[in-house]
Amino acid sequence: MPSRPFEETVLPHLDAAFNYARWLTRNDADAEDVVQDACVRAVRFFSSLRDGDARAWLFAIVRNTWYSRLSRRSRAEVMPLDQTAEEPADRGLDPEARLLQQRDVGRVRDALDRLPIDFREVLVLREIEGMSYKEIAAVVRVPIGTVMSRLARARDRLAAVLELAVPVERLP
Amino acid sequence: MTCDDVERDLDPYTDRELPARSAAAVREHLDTCPACRHRVADREALGRMVRSVPYHEAPDRLRARIAGEIRRSHSIRRLYTWAAAAALVVSIGAAVSLMRSVGRTDSAMAVAVVDAHVRSLMADHLFDVRSTDQHTVKPWFLGRLDFSPPVIDLASAGFPLVGGRLDYVSGHSVAALVYQRQQHTINVLVWPTSDPASGTTASQVRGFHVRHWVRQGMSFWAVSDLNDAELSEFARALQPA
């Protein structure tokens, strides 16, 4: 049993859990449902956390929750994508740079959303959550070597979609 | 080290996951190879682009739904505890033992309250909000708790309010109000209760003095290393007629 209560141990990672769920599900409604279900499970299984890494533990539950939902749904069902909202651009930039920045952010997000889920999630966990390979391996339940190769392939694909230079021999 | 080796280690290198010796070998190669430097720079640029995408923050309605779920699970747990206690009492089968068990519950709570007091002093986490102004402290709890604790400054009675924080006592979130008397700290822990209003009861746990009363649906626990008489004075001051 963790030495500190659920509210102090797990809840500080709620934003991170939602961000991760949002990237997995690609829409707000599913992400909210998944995080809520995951938190209910997390409360129930709180005693299994010990004093380990609460964020990775919560992420693993979020991931399981999403995959068990997915398997209940028809895989063919098309997930609606949210309308891309206006991005709050950096106010310090002049109007033209701001427009450019909004366009770029939208482009990167679309490109990420179009990556296969296995690639998308390792990129989000690594780049946005700053997790180590070991932590990612614990969330995704694959060996560290797999995390490494998935990241490499995910980045190659993303660079190709964004039309950045990619070593030719590594193109998927 | 060749360009192919760098190619293979490109991701763990930019992710700083390579062992120090291998990373040094890559760096050495980069010093002499513009093409590989370019590859690394591209990887880093790609990382910056991904990180530039705004974070999806949990919406408030989700927070509220989850807070509700947690409260429900706590109250279910309390119900189980109660059911277990009730079963025990029935097996003993006497009204007297029921009264004793209530007494025991209260003394267990006094221990939990003293633990919270000691924790707040030892862990140097006395305040989440540090203010002598009740109009700053009271609103601070809004949105952090699902009840609004009464906050009164007792500076005129010689017990100035110095701040507040969130604390946890036997599974629920409580408001902790911190008062000062010279060098002594007084913690007042407050949470809602369905118990009927009661007068002040005094107890002592490990040398700390404790006062407890129920008023207007709130359970109050005051704890301090202050002497008994002064804590009584404080408890009286906190309960205006």
C-alpha cells in the first residue's frame, strides 16, 4: 500500500493521463471516459501501486482501459476526429509568424494523429511526457529494444509525412 | 565508429539513452562527420516539433466526475468499516460495548489528528496558503474541497491565523487551519460530519493536547503542544456563542 493517499499520489498525474488518453483515442469524449474508468480502476487497485512510479502505473491502466474498450467495439468503426480548434499562438510573435506557427502546429498534430497507434504512443510518451525507454517499456509492456525500434520507425515516418529529410535506406 | 553505427544509435543517442562510453564514441564521430551531425540535428528538430503541439489538459468536468467517484469509493469503504464494526458489536451483544466502541473510534481519530499535526511540522508542510487574512484563506479552499470550512481570525484573542492547507485524515480530505500562539502551532482540522452537534471533549495523545467538537455539521479537531488551559481558551474562542 502506498504511504500517501490516492489524491496525493495519483491525481497529480490527471492532466498527463488525459493527454495520453487523448492521443490514444484521438477525441475528447473517449479520452474523458477512458480516464474516468481508469481512475475508478486505479482507486480499486491502489494497494498494488506500492511506492513505485505512479504516472507510469496510471498510464498502464489508461492504456488497458482503452484497449479493452476498443476490443468491445467494432474495430471497423470509424472514430470521429475532433474539429481542429484554433491554437493559442505565441502572442510575442508578429501576425505573420503567428499564422505560420499555428499552421505548423496543426500540421504536426495531424501527422501524429495519422501515425499507427503503436508509433503515436511511444512518441507522445517520449517527447511530450519525457519518459525514459524503461518507463515507456513498463507502460506499453514491451521490451526496451522494441521501444527503441518503434521510436526510430515512428520518427522516420513522421519526418517523411512532414517532408523532412530522412535517410533513404530507412524509409518504411 | 562508422556512419552506420551512428545510424543505428541515432535515436538512443538523441534521447540520451546510450551508455556514457557509446555516447562519447558517437560524439567523437560527429566531430568529424557533417552528414551524421545533420542527421542528429534533424532528429532534434523533429522532437521540438512534436513538443510544440499543445498539451491536452484534463477538462474541469472530468476532474469533478473523478472527485465524485473517489468520494463514493471512500464512503463505500467507510460503510464496510462500519458494517464490520457493527458485526463485532452485535457479537458482543451489549449496549455498553457499543458506547465503548464509539469512544475507541474517537480516540483512534485523536491519534490520526495528532499524526497529521506532527506530520505537518516534521515534513515542513504546514501551509499550502500562507496568510493571516481569513478572506484569503477561506476562498483558497474553494474548489479544493467540496465543503467550505469556517475560517475566523483569532488575533484579537491572542491566536492569530497564519495559514491553511489540505490534509488527509483517515481517508478523507480535510481543511487544516493553522493558528499561532507565541512559538506554538495549533492545527485545526475540519471536515463535514453527519454526527449531531456536541460540546468540547478533551484528550491527550503522546503529550499533545486535543480538543474535539461538532458544530453546524462540521467536525473540529484542534491539536497543539500548547498547555491544556490555553488550548481550552483557544477552543472556546473558536466557538462563538
